Amino acid sequence: MAVVLPCNEYFDDRCAYDPASALGAYVKRVFDGEIDEFISFSKAECKKRFGAGVQQQKTDDEFAQSFGAGRALLLLNPLGRPVPIGLVSTTTQRASQGLAARTSYLFDGICELVTRLVDARLREVVMPILGAGHGGIHPAAAFVSLLLALAESARYAPSGKPLKSATVIVFQKDANSPPQVDPVVVRRALALIGSVDP
């Protein structure tokens, strides 16, 4: 099983330091005290897999190498940990434009991720709703888009071997708060996906 997490197009996500984000919560738990090392490792793997990247003006004061939105990186043994991690670049960040996600990035990223998972003989994943945090996509739209992207990747999976299971975590702040996505939307989305032939 692989854990799939969102990141930005630079794969240097500052969310890794934010325990309130999906990426930050996982990285803090698994790589506590090694967050800088995890980010450096991820960027080094990007250069191996994707090449040098393209320099972009990330903020008014910072340039960085972009590896593209809608890309996926699979880390099989990150810093010696046994659980593989898939990083999907669901957001872009550019000067004067800020941080933004698009549902098209989910489709491209998930399809690329599934290809990498099949190559590594991994067929089970668990992930939060990608793009619904700092990326700014409405959680319900992000959830439905993610399910459609998973269904699309199943249709065109390499060697005809789609994922065996995909668990999408819908967060709830506490027992008194509503879930990230209304249960009615979840049921309808699952019914829709279930009615589509893979």
C-alpha cells in the first residue's frame, strides 16, 4: 500500500511544515525531525525522474525549479521508511498569482501516479482529498474530481491492471463539525462512479 499526498509543482512544499495540512500532518508523524531531509530527498528524486525542471518565479522574491503541475512522484523507501509515498503536484504557485489547484491537475497526476504504482507492483492506495486544502478547490468538487480521476486511471491502467483499492479520507475537524464533504455528495459520487464501466 502507498500513501498519496498533495504537493506543489516544485515538490518543495511548505505545507510539509504545516501540521494542519494533509502533507504536513503525515510528514510530521513519519519524518519528525527530518522534514528538511524529506523535502531534499523528494526534490532529488524529481531531478532523477523528471530532469532539471523549468525555472519559474514562484514569488516576488523567489525563483524555483518547477517540475510541472499534474505530475506524480513515487518514493518507494523514503528515508528508509517501509511505506511508499506518492506525491501528486496538485498546485501551482507563481508571483502575483498565488497558490492554486485545478481539477485537471488531479486527472493528470492520478493517471501518472497509477502508471508508476503499477510499474512498482503496488495496487492499493490511501489518500486525503487532493486539491481541497491550500489549493482552494471546493472539497465536494475535489472529491468528485478525484473519484473520476481514479475511475479514468482504471480504464487506461497499464497492462489492464488498475488499482485494487483506493481509500479516500474525508476529514472532519471534530465530532461537532460537519465532514469535509457532505455524506449525500459522497453517496451520490460513489453511485455515479459505480455505474460507470471501467
